[in-house]
Amino acid sequence: MNKLKVNLIGIFILATFMIVPTVVFANSAEIIEPEVIPVSNNMLRGSNSIDIQNEPLELIGNELNEFELNQIYEKYYEVYPEYKDSSESIKFIDSETKKEILYDEQVKTTISPRLAMTKVNAKQNPYYSTANIHTYWFRPNNQVYTAVGSGFYSGGQNVATAAHVVYNKKLGGWATYASVAFGRNGAHDYSWYVETNNFTSLQGYLDNPKVGMYDIAKIRGTVWSNHGVPVRPLIGTSTGKFTASNYGYPGSLAGYSGFEQYVASGTFEFEGTMYKTTNTFAKPGMSGGPLNTNGVVGLLSGGTNTTDYYVPMYASYMDFFRN
């Protein structure tokens, strides 16, 4: 198929600009449980439907070659069949920068030492429960907006992540669908792959979509524990200073490929409604990834070049992610 003459790796490497505005939080150690009003995209979805690969695939070797790209093309033409016979290939556009991705551009990895990141084997515990997420917004005229995020398995059918990984107000809201992979150590090296368009976030985020305490969502697809993916334990919120590690899949804006899992460790403190740290730095592509001590205490929302903000694992959020 001549429309597939693109560089698959380039699609995902350059689609990792998950930067969102930073907000200022009150200086308080008091924990106030946020109001949880779940909103699912099932309530809002239009008439278009697509064929979802909702049972996990275990793919190896050549089976992975162009697999995800073919999935995107097939689904796009299900939604927009009028473009199937078009002479134009689908254009992939970064969801944040709104720039078209140059597939033949070779991205040179330049890892900044200040980020203090450690590469890990995603097929080993505790990293196996961290998800690599790719989201897609289909639009007319052969346009697909893309983004990359991270998440973690919180039990049942739920993968926890940041809301902005699956919801973008400027693109009309919910993503058309997302792919979720566990055990991913490269573009064509992962243990399990699934697709889903079942997303739930909070009304608080949809009303005010920015870095903040409501920037959470869950992606439902399959019972991952049936396929050997361990549940990442949720252990609640701390108000003091503590050391912790953030797991996830940093992308090209941070000098990484977007397909390999890294860990960044630092000192964190509770400030009003969020955790913050000034010694790990923002890592586009890691949004939604877990903040861990001996279990999950929060997830990455966003930040600047000097400060990251994480959503604490409030008691009400633990219920949201587990149920």
C-alpha cells in the first residue's frame, strides 16, 4: 500500500509534546479530598464507530512491522470512508504543537545529564505495570492528531493516566482511540498490545483542562492481570517531604525515543493540592506515569523546565482507579 511509505518510528517519536500550562498552588499541608464526578466518553461519543482490538495481542518479530500504522489507517477509513480512495496519504500532526510530522527526519537522541534518568527493562517488575500509551484524534481531510503518554495498571480493566493524555479541548475533546502496550522496550518490542476507546475522566478537568488536581483519567480495555501484568498498588497521599521515583516513556522533546521506559528519582513535597519537585524536570511523554515509593502515591500531570507537578493519590482517586 503506497500510503504506508512512512517512517513509523518518526510518527511516535515526534508526537510526544505533552506540555501543558503550569499553575500555582496554595501553600498548605491540609489534605482536602477532591470532588469526584466521573465523565465517560461513552456519554459523548458520536455516531462513528471503529473496530477496536480489545483483546490483548502478543506480537513478536516481523509481526510488529508497521502493525500499529496499519491499524491507524484501517480505523481512519472506517470513520472517514470517503477518503479511502484519495491519492493523499494520511497526515500525522502533533496534538500540542499542531505541526505535521516529518516521517523521514532522523531524530538524534541527545540525553541531558541534568535529567538523571535511568533506563529500565519494562518486562521486569516493578516496571512491567507501566503502560506506554498512544492516542489519536481523527479529523477530516486525511488528518490524524497524535500524542504519547504513560500510565499504570491499577486493577480490573483500568489503566490510570493523566486526563490530558486522552482529552484535548482544542481538538474537540476525547481522543478517537488509544493503544496501550505493556512490557515495551522499543518501537517493535513489547509484550502486550491492546486498543480502546473507553475513557473516563473527571468533570473538574473537563471544566478546566490544565495541570492540576483533576488531571486524571482511566482507560478501560481488558483485565490485564489475566495476561500476567501485575497491579501497581495504590498507597495514598503524604503531606511531608519524601523521596520517590517516576516511571514512564519520555519522548523526543526530553531527548529520548518515546519507546523505552525510564525512571527519574527526586525529592517531593505536598503543596496545597499537588506534589511538586524541582529536581526531576518535566519529561514530555511521561505524563500519567506513576510516582512511586513502595506503591503509587501520585501521577505526573505536567510542569516547566524547573518544576514538575503530580496529582496525589487521594482516597477518592484510589476508589476511582480501582473500580
